[in-house]
Amino acid sequence: MNKHPILAYITTGLLLIITIIIALFVGASGFSMSTGLHALVTGHPATVLNTMLTIRLPRIVAALISGALLSVAGAFFQSALRNPIADPSILGISAGADLLMLLGGILFPAFFFTKLIFALIGGLIAFGILIIFQTKVNPYRLVLIGIAINAVLVSLKQIFTPTTGSSTSVSLSTITWSTTTILLVLGIIGLMIALIVAPLTNYLKIGDQQLKALGLAVNKVKTGLLLLGVYLTCFVTANVGVLPFLGIIVPHLSRSLVGNDYRQVIPFATIAGALLMLIADTIGRTVVIPSEIPAAALLTIIGGPYLIYILTQKGVQHEN
């Protein structure tokens, strides 16, 4: 299939802008777009302006940055593990972060950065378990092991939550400007690092022996990319919870639309991931007003069938 990166960027960018506008003006409050525009221009009615700027806008920004970070993390995992279905959310990284967040909330409930620190520790523990098996099994068996690790960690979280009477429930529905600001600043730093190291990812298309012959420290590159993916995943999990399948769907679509050059894949996945996450969250909070459908549930509904589609494609093992 012929790739048209410029057209893909323009189309996705326009869709993103349209979705942001829609997300800002639709919701449970039920005011019209004209009322919202009037509030933005004049400041009245104050309740409408407050809803848009203090409730919807931080949620929109959080959805955008979360989708971008998880999509980039998935792209790095798939490249480093040479597996098109590698995704931190199904390999146990997100579940490890979520479980340790619970522990952190119990031990240090008043510490501001508890969630982030413990989420990162939990993600690294899950990652460490995964790495132990990496050299012993092929990439597809490694994913199966990751899925098993994920299942165990999710079950432990379910066991400990009622036992301790504590919860680390975080989601886009509970987001505030303070959380969004942290997510935005540190998230942008993570994305900048991702864009800088993206060219290194292209080297992993070559066999390990050839790369070693060229003097490239293959294992260090792979480990570095994976650790960056773990950081991005844990950071999102600490602030908005577990969001599955973005790390599978978006990198796969990105390669289909802009090719396998990661200098294109990473920036495009940033935009496309932000778009998909915002669409899922906007649909989730508007289709059953005044209730909400969690974005994670919608992503699972989309991601499950898409994963089956990827697995049934001929030559799926050669994603690079």
C-alpha cells in the first residue's frame, strides 16, 4: 500500500482540532455551542465558562497527553521486542504500576508524588520480571507471559483493595488542573526525549548480529527504549489510570499510514494517540448522560477485535 504521510498528518491533525472543539462544547451541562462561544468571548454566563475552562478543558488536555504517551510507549515496546502486539498495558506494566500505587497510598497517603513514584516502581518490577524471561522464550511466548503477569497483578489489586479499605481510583473523570499541569509538563519532556531517540529505533530493523558488527550496543538501545516506554506508561497510569490497547492500535495504524520509519511513526503516533484517546473519552462522557462509560472500557471494546485482526494477518510476525 502506498503511504502518504503528509496527507495522513493533515487529515489526523484536522480531525484532532475538530474533536477538541466538540469535546469542549458537549457534555452533561447541556448548553448550546452559541452559549459556549458567548461565554468564551464575554465571560458570561460564568457557570458555562467555569464548566468549559475548569472541568472540560483540563480533561481534554489530560486525554490528549495520555493518548500520545501511551501510543509512543507502545511503539517503542513493539520495536524493541520486535513484536507488533507488545503493549505495556497487556504485558503487566500498567497493572504493576496500578498495584504499587495502592501500596503507596496506604503507606504515604499525604505525600504528593507518592502515586508517581510507586507507579514507576511497580512498572519497573513488572518490567524486570518480563526481562528475566526475554532471553529464554521467543517474542510471542514473551507476550503470553506478559499477559499472565498482567492477570496476576490485576487480581492482586482486586484482592488488596477491599482488604485495605484503600483505593487509588484515578481516571479522566477525576482530573483537575493541578494534575493536568504535571501530566502536561512531564509528558512533554517525555515526548521530546522520544522524538530525539526515534532515529535509533530504525536500527532495530536490522538483525542483532549485524548491528553488533557495526558497533551498536543493541541491548543498551533496546533496554533504553523499553525503560522510556515504562516511564511513559507509569506516568499516565499514576495520573489517569490504566488505559488498555492504545499501545497496540495506534502504532500499528501509524505504520500502516506513514510507513516503518520511526522518525515518522513516533510523531504521527503522538497525534493519532491523542485523537483516539480524546474520541473515546468524549463518547464515554456524552452517550449516557448523566452517567459515563469509562474510556478504558471503550478502548477495550475497540482494542480486543483489533488485536484479533492483527493476529490473523499473514506475516504479522514481521512488523518491521
